[in-house]
Amino acid sequence: MPPLYPLLMQPAFDPRPWGTQDLAPIYPNHKFAEKIGESWLSGDDCKVARGPQAGKKLSELSEQFQRDLVGEAARDPKRFPLLLKFLFPHEKLSVQVHPDDAQALRVGQPWGKTECWYVAHAKPGAQIGLGLKPGATAAQLEEAIHQNRAEELLNWVNVFQGDMIYVAGGTVHTLGPGSVIVETQQQSDTTYRLYDYGRPRELHLKDGMAAVKEKVGSGKVVRPAPSQIGSTRNRYVPLVAAPYFVVDMFEAKEPLELLTRDESQKSSVQILVAVDGCGVVEVPGSEPVTLAKGDALVVPACVEQFGVRPQWTLDFLRARVPGAATPEPATRI
């Protein structure tokens, strides 16, 4: 097996007060004694599950293999560019904001945290809070925080399975209960908590209010219609193309071939996340890797081409870094 090969990742389960002990339908066989809010899949500290690199962190492998792992499209050759995770909100998350690149640089961070949310499952009535209501100002938000009514100033949006939500840096936001989200974001954990319903957790009002933008391009992504790929029985759904990431959905019933280079001919690491079904990822010279619901697979940029062979059916997301400059997506609230 070569030094770099498709890397099956160990999910890192992160306790949160708004989480749940039951992570079905993604991890139906996992039961926890504490509330789990997130399952981290490609964070800097996430570890490889199998093969010669088993136990290694993505941060270590990025430092060692650089462009061979992360690709030519990544901004920093020594840092893994994208963090993907599952979110399991059972109660409301804090009202929070992440900085954009410019604000992050002002506080000594290498980059900000723009993200997107794919709604893998949603119960009737599931909602998100996204951005300020039209006409609301940051000053009014800060006043509302002190008056314990910050939620009143947010746009509350119903979400449904299959929705893709774009959350630009600087957007005030929260998640309500009742959904399972796959989050793709810049590799950053900078979160400013603005309001937390009285939970005994630290707030970050000074830095948070400095990061808040009153007008942002966030919202449900308006996307083109699905198409076929490789077979009339395989469906390809472009979910979002944005400055920091491109995320697509594949609904595979027959084998398909994918590349690590896009139309710009720049390579990027590919992160595959299975949201339903099971399949096998194949690369010549490497052992096949099984990808089942809840699994994440990191395909190094140097692989160039890889095959996905569903076992009956496999629905999976593919996240990558765009090789060419990409504008923010068209959205609606």
C-alpha cells in the first residue's frame, strides 16, 4: 500500500449540552452516557482508522505530505483545508457568530469560518435561525442580548431534508432541534457565543459583536437541477459552490469514477461522507475501503482518480476546495 491512500477516518464524538444520547439515524448502534452534539470527521485532530497511517492525525499528515494530501487548490499546503462534521441538535444551540477572514486576521487567526449545512434528516417543524431580520442592527442585537430576547431579532427558517444552507462568516445564527446536519467549513474552531438561554457557559460579546455583519449572503442555496453521472441510475446533485468549498451529493446505484482535479485542472483533497447505504471506494494499488452510513473518507489529492462501487445503493456527499476563484452562491431566506 502506498504512503497515501484513501483514509477512513475515526469519528470524534464531542459532548455538547444541546446534544443527544441517541445519534440515530446516522449512528443507530452508538449509545452514549452523555449528550453528544457533534461527530467530527476531518478536523486537525481527527485520526485515521486503518492502514499504515492508522492513528495519525490529519494535521500530522498535512504537515508531512502537504500538496500530495491537500492538493494545489488548498490555500496552505501544510494545513488540512476543510472540517466536516455531523451535528445532532436536540435543543437550541447558542446564538453565535464566526468571523470572516478579515476579522479573523485582526485577532491573530489565519482564516475565518464560513460554513454550509446539508440537512440530512429533519423532523416536521425543524428550524434554523439565520441572520438578522430585515432592518435589525447589530446595536439592537446587543441590546436584545442584554434583555434576554436575542432570538426575536433572527430570521427563523423552516428546513427540510435535502436543503443546503450557506452561512457566511459574520452571520448571526443558531440551530433549533429536530434535524441532523452535515456541516462543511473552513478548518477553524473560532466561535463567538453571543447568547445561550442562561446556560452557564462563557459568552464572547466583545469579539462576537465585532464580527457581526448586518447584511450577509447567507440563506438556502438556489441550486441547479440534478443530473445523471456515469449511468442513468446514478444521480448527481450539485449542492453548493462557494469561495472555500464545493459540496455535491451523489446517489449511486452503479459504479462511478471520480477525479481529484476540477475544471481548473487544480487538484484538491476529496472528503466523502456517507449519509445512507454502503459502498466500496477503490484506487489501483490500494486496498478497497468500505464506506457506510456515518463514515468519512479522505481521498488524497495525489490519487487523481478513484472509483465508487455501491453495494446496492450509496448516497454520499463529496466536499473539496475549488481550483478557481468562486463567488458566493445565490441564496434565499
